[in-house]
Amino acid sequence: MNLATTGSQTEVFGTWVPMNITYTDWEALPHDSRGGMIIAVQVTATAIAVITVSLRLYTRKFVTRTIGLDDYLMAAALVMIVAFCIAVIILCSVFQAGRHIWDTKPANINMIYKVSWGITVVYYAILGTIRFSVLASYIRIFGSIYVFRIIVLISMVVNGCMTISFIIAFVLSCRPLYYAWDPYVHPTDHSKCIDEIGFIVASSVMNILMDFWVCVLPIRPLWRLALPLGQKIITAMLLSLGAVAFVASILRLRELKRSLVTTYSTDPTYDALAYGIYSVLEQNLGVIAASLPPIKALIQRRWPGSLTADGGSMAGREDEQLRTASEMAQTSKGSSFGTAADGNLENGVTGIWPVSRVYRTP
């Protein structure tokens, strides 16, 4: 039997097994793989994200003709998601990520750590960019409301600082840098890393809190718009689709704690794929959810009345209702959220709900 000890692992016929496992035990170990599953999830989710963002950009460019910063930011997030998808496919198909560590060649384990290190940086950048896009869309819709605009701008600053801090902290988490992906080949007395699991858990919690804040931020100004109740409900549902990605973030954290934190996994090439699936869903669902509201204008043009609360009968009364709302707005005294000028507010809302004029109610 060819045995060669490397760090805390033993090489057996080109694979790694824990030091305390004998060859007989190795034969009895499970030898399944999660690689195919995560490739399927990644490709499917990314394909849907590409279609959704493409429809969003088409709608904003050619239907409503209101393409803006939020759309460009979402396109940038999509480019990073596609790059993330390609990296995951390479990880699982070429370097055997998703297999048990005792079925993975040492050279592949080194490459898995390298590629995973890179896509983790991309992961933080994707989440930050998606939030920037959503916050920019809030300014597009409610930018005329002074206090709300200031709150959104502050949220953007916080989001930017969080994202940059996470990336810098992760990149500099090990000293020397290569120790992050090469802990067994080049160990020295000066090589050390921060508590990686603790960092991932802490950053995940902060991302969840920020996602929650972004989800609830538009509730009050949205409810004060002079839209019919049915339209308010549908628009609120469209804007709150980001909660789906928020749930995926929570499930990712739970899976991380279950598979890595509580057990201090000795099989990371297999266990990490479990919470990796939730990472894939988190970013793709975020892009998809944020891109659905702008597509509404395209759907209404193709199938008029299909998304109204009462199957289309509201469309005939919409102009009259909005004229009444306009008259009410002219006599309003304002509120703690400020008075919305009709220009920016109108252009923003029509990107989600195409109407002739929309004002804030008192």
C-alpha cells in the first residue's frame, strides 16, 4: 500500500483520508458526490437569471424607455453571476468538488481551495451590487421624497462599506496570502488565518440584516402612493419578492452552522457543497426578484389587463382614479416623509406600474 503523509491527511492511492482511517475503513466509507446536483442548480438558476435580467433590460430600453443606473448595476451583477456559474462548473467537473475528501486527489483539493477563495470574493461583490441596484431603484421611484432619499443614500453608503470590508477582510484573512488555499503544502511558524468559519457566520448575519432592511425600506412610501388598493397590493408583492432571497440567506446560514460550525467538518469538499447550493440560490433569486417588477410593463403591453387586481376591469377606471388622486395631491399639506414632486416619482412608478400620473396621498 502506497502511503504518504501530508499534514493532517494521508494519501492513499492518490486520494486523501483522515489519519485515523484504515484502508479497510476507507472501502466502507460513502463515495457519492454532490457535484452534479450543484451544477444542475447553478446552471438552472443562472439561466433563469439571464432571461429575467435580459427581459428587464429590454423592457427598460425599448418599452418604457427609462433605463437607468439600477439596470446597469443589475447587469453588472449578472455578469458576475455568470462568472460564478462557470467557476462552479469547473470546480465540480474538473477538480471534483462535491466528492468526499477521501475520493479527491490532493492536487484537486488545492485547486478547490484556490477557486473557492476567488469565487467567495465574487460572492460578496454580487450581493453588494444587487443591493446597490435595488436601492438605486428606490431612488428612481421615491427619489422626490427628501427624507426617504437621504435614508436610501445612507443605506447605500453602509452597503458599500460592508461589501468592501467583507472583501478586504476575506482577502487578508490569512498570512501569507497563499496559506488560505495551501495550508498543508507550505506551513510555517508564521502562517496563520483568522477564524474563517466565524468570519463567514458573522458576515452572513450582517448580510441577512442588510437584506431585511432593504426589503422593508419601501413599505411606508409605497403605501402612501395614490394607487388603487389592488394595485398597491400587487406592487408591494412584486417589490417584496426579494424576501425569497432573504429566506435563502437564512437557510444558507443554518446549513453552514449545521454542516461546518457544529461538527468542524473533516470532509469539507463534500459538506461545503450543501451550503454552497444556498449561496447559488441566494444570489440568483436576488437578481430574479429584483428584475421582475420592471418586466411588468412588458407583460401588460403583451397581455393588457393580465396583472390588474380584478382581471382587467380596473383599467377602464384608472385614468379617472388617478385624476382624483392628482386633485387630492394638489391640496395636500405634506408629511414627515416630505412632498413628492410629480416628475421623478411619476417616471419611477411607471417603470413598475405604467400609469399616466401618480401622486402621494396626504
